[in-house]
Amino acid sequence: NNTNIDEIIDKFLSQNELSNKEKFFAHKLREELKKIVKIIKEQQSMGDLNESLYEQKIVVENQNYNLVGKIDKIMYKKDNDKTINPKLEKCEHYESLIDYKTGNADINLKYKDYGLNMQLPIYIYLINHSKLKNIKIAGFYLQKIHLEVPKKENKLLDDKLKENLKLEGYSNKNKDYLRLIDEEFENSSVIKSMKVKNDGDFYYYSKVLSDDEIEELSNFTEQKLNEAAKKILKAEFNINPKKIGKTNKGCQFCKFKDICYMEDYDIIKIEKGDDDDTEETE
């Protein structure tokens, strides 16, 4: 909101013993953080989701397990006769879910059957099973906070930073909902790879889902969570890492690779599709 970034950083520095290296990076990143916050505020001003919740903890109680999750940011608009667009379907909340990332993260839902890239679908499940009722999800995204000076390439550094900070994920194909996130979504400067043709159809690389598809994704996620819970209760922890193309997703960040009994035949090899990295091209 209207928080003074310098005050937060100075307070942190005064309360923590840091090495010279850490102090150097804190100083180096101060101005970058200011730019990032400025751009995020500009993005929010492009839409009409005028209220927000941060690090919102949600607990869903199930028969055999409880699911506890924390959503970095929920942008929303309450439905009331004074403020809501009359074109929009009547409901209590219109929401956009955002998770911040400082590294790379895959959002492709193509591999959800293997239990991969499930963070954003789990957020949908959480919000659909929260105390909030009658919700319409306008979009669910990752936002990569690149705490580094972007490569200059052929663009100005600030323009490159804006490009890096675009929301990456899936949007509701209902255009009235999309306007709540970005009034100029037809050629969006807020959502990555979001563009509309002159005839009103979305370009093929735009990641859009209908209300029914979002609901199906939430139900699918619940199914996967229940499957995982049953396996945990039965102590079923099979060695079956997933490998997409040349990348072993299951073992990529594992700390126990040196003492694992995994063999090549344990790996589930998934063919990488041609559309996995499809984005808008000039």
C-alpha cells in the first residue's frame, strides 16, 4: 500500500546481523525493489480489483487430512449495486490469485495428470473451499520477482523489468471478468501472452479457461489430493520421478539423490510437447 520501502529495509538491517556480502546485496537491491513495487502498483491500477488480502492462510478440513495453504495475494472486488459492472454475473466476490516467485516455475497444466505444476490449481481448490461463498475467479497467476538487473537486449531496462513482471498463468475467458484485472486486456501489459484478435477471439497462445473448466480443475485437484492422502496413510512412497524431455522434475532439487535406490527404469518419462513454451512472438 503506501508503505515506505526505505523504512522497512533500514529496520531489517538494524535488527539483523548481516555479513558484508549480505549488506552489499541489500543495498544493491533497494532501488530494484522500489521499481518492482512501483510497477506492481501500476498493474493494479489497470484493473478494478480494488481490495486485497496478503499471505492469506486457508485451512480445508477433510475426512482424513487437513490441507493448510497460504496464498501470497488475493485481489478482489465485492459485488454490490453501487460499484459492480451490471454486465457481470451476480456473485459475492470476483478474485485474482497471485503467487510471487523469485525463481523459475512451470505453470503448464498439461502435466497435471502426473501431479506436476499443481500449485495454482491447489490455490483454486483452497479458495473454492474457503469461507468465502459464491466466488468467480478472474485469473490465477505466478508473478516472478526478478531481483536482478535484467539483460539489456534491445529494450530499455525499465521496459524489460515491466515485461518480466507480467502475470503468468491462466485467465477467465469471460471478458467482463478479464477487465477487472486489466481494462486493456486486448493487448495486455499486465498479463503475459494475453492478446485478442480483431474479430474478438483470443490468440492461440493466450491461456484462458471457462468457468466450467476452472471448476473442473478444482474438482480434479481435490481428487489428486485425496489420492495423495490415501497413499501417505498406507505408507506408499514409490520411487517414480517424472522426467519431461531431458529434465528430471522429480529429482531436480532432491537432497538425497546420492543415497536413493532409484534406477533408470523407475523414471516415468513424459514426452515434451511442442506447445510447452509457446508464447507471443513478434
